[in-house]
Amino acid sequence: MKYTNEQLQTMIAREPIGDIYPYNTKDEDLIEEYIQNLYYTFNRSKIIKCETDHHGSGYASYVDFFCYKRDGGSVLEEKYIEEYSCTEIHLEGLAIYISRLAPVVIIAKDARYKTIIDTEKEKNEYFSAKCYICPDEVITKSPDFMVEEFLEIITKLDSAGYSILEKEYLSKPLSFETKISTILTIPELNEIYKVFDSIFYWED
């Protein structure tokens, strides 16, 4: 999947593109609902668990999924932190960015922490992301630690009409001048906008 400069500029302007439903409607609510249903589809799997990460008050052009093994095989470390009365679990898995602007996704290996609080005053659990995907980290083949799970993820994405973008394409510098409201690439620090930035960006 490759886009014209005009299509990339349309996405930079926060306008959805695509020929398949619901992206062809350009209705943000329908697209959000579609991605939410994909999340539910992932969590109906017998071998995959899926969590979403939130980006606070800023706008993200994508929804961040984190998928890991349902059977506990993704746990790298688990420990109880007495000072904070919580259990911290370190998990390896796959980060998936689902675009809100086009029916495309990217996948990368990732590791995140799940914190479980279970006290009289508070019962809660949350995930913390280590970092953000950059183009060089994007994968299109299954990693050794999640072969079967990767294949199921690919199947579910394909059934939903999503294409998986490759790092070689995402790493190409944009061929036109633009300004993208994102904290993921900062031109003031001599960073160059790439195709990645026109599709996956976060305004904070």
C-alpha cells in the first residue's frame, strides 16, 4: 500500500481516506466504533489478550493496541511492590497502531508493564507503554515469541480490511514541505518528516 502526496496531505489535515467501510464515509464516529469492534474481536481470541493505550487529551491519528499471550507465556517478570501495595507484571508482546485516517496498521515488538492495585481503598489495573513505535521497528513477519499469535492477528486484520505497512515505505522522507502537529518527530531537533509521520502522529 502506497499513497500519493495528495493522500498523505489529506491525512496530515486529519481527514480520513480509503475505499472501504467505514473509512469511505469519512465519519470519525463510525471509524472509532469500527476500531473498537476490532478490539473486541481480538479479545474474543482463545490465545490473545489485547489492551489499548490512551494518549491523554491530545489527538492521536491512531489507536494503540498491545497484544500478548492469554496463557501467561508473555510474562517476563512479576513482582509485588509492598511500598505501593501493587503487583507489577512485565510483558512482552506486539504493539499495533490502527490508523484512524486510513485502513492501514503497523506492528512492532514491544514490552510493557501492567500494574495491578488491589487494596481496600482502590482496585485498579493499568498499562504503561515504554515508548512509541518508530519506522525502523516495524515488522511484517512473526517474531519467535509469538508465532501463532502473530498469524491470528494478521488474519483478523485482513478480515477487517486492514493492510500492514512496511518499514521501508514508512521510512522514506516526505517529498513535500509540510508542518505536522506531532510530538513523535521534531524538525527543530533536525528530525525529518517521513511517510510514517503523515499517517501516525500524536498532537499533545
